[in-house]
Amino acid sequence: MHYPVMTEKHLADRWQVSLKTLRRWRLDGEGPVWHKLFRQVRYHDADILEFEQRSAQHLMTMLGITREFKPAEPEATLGQGLGADAESHYFTAKEIAEAASLPTHFFRDQTERNRKRVPHLMLVGNLRFSLPAILAWEIDNSVRGNAAAAAIEEIESPATPSEPAKRWHEIVREQDAARFNSAP
């Protein structure tokens, strides 16, 4: 089963670039179109393929190749959907979280499900999810990203962790050193 949305980690692995590079591209307004689902950065397959095709065409132009770039198998790459089995099956919260690369609490926690309006079914007391319904929900609730949103994201998540708080004995040692080393 192929879920047509990637996380920034999946895209970084696909292109073999660092997460920091993708984040810088978002800040600079470069790279592929990205979306924000609540606090999650997401890349849609169609946007990734379009960016890859544009980039390949640009490279061919730079190299002086005049023909138009066409992927080897456009039907196979662009036509990948969720798969026949995904459309007719219902999944547990853990399975749907893994398939969609979203946090499990979106699906397990009832208040979170209700707050985010996650589509779900209760089948004889068992909680189940439909992958096409989750994909439609994600597309409806995601917001197209821009450089301003990336800057806000950068501010919210500091690049370097804060320094740990000093322990009492370290503070006392500093105070004692300042008191005893004050003589000229």
C-alpha cells in the first residue's frame, strides 16, 4: 500500500539530503511545494514528481540538451494510488498511523480525533479507519506552506537545545569561587 504523502524525513531519505537542507529550502521559498497538517510538514507525491521533472528539465537546459524531459514510466509513477486492498480494507489506529506517517495519538485519542475531525468507524466496538478517507481528510485539512510559515516553524522549534540548568553544587562552587577569588 502506497500513501501518496511523505514526511520531510521520507523526502530527505529519497533525495539523500539532510533535514536541515529541506528546512532551509522552505525558509528560502525554494524546493518543492509543501503542506502543513496541524504541526506536521508534509509533501504530496504529485508535487514531488512535478518538482523533480522541472529540475530535470532545468538541468537538461543547462547542459544544452534541447529535448523535453519525460520520465521513463509516467503511468507507473503518476498513477500510483493507495492500492486496491487499501481501498476495501479498514485499518487499526496503529496501522493507519504507520501508513500515513502521522502520530498515533491523532487516531487513538478520542478527544484528539473529535477535535481534529478524523474520519473513523466504530465496527462492533472496534475503532477502524479507511485509508482513502484519511487521505481525503489530510488533503482537506492541510495548508499549503510558504516561507512565512516556515519562519514561524523555525522560531517555534529552536535549532540548538537549551543549556541544562545548573545543579546546586555547581552554583555554590561558582559563588564560593567568586567570594574567595575576589582578593587582588
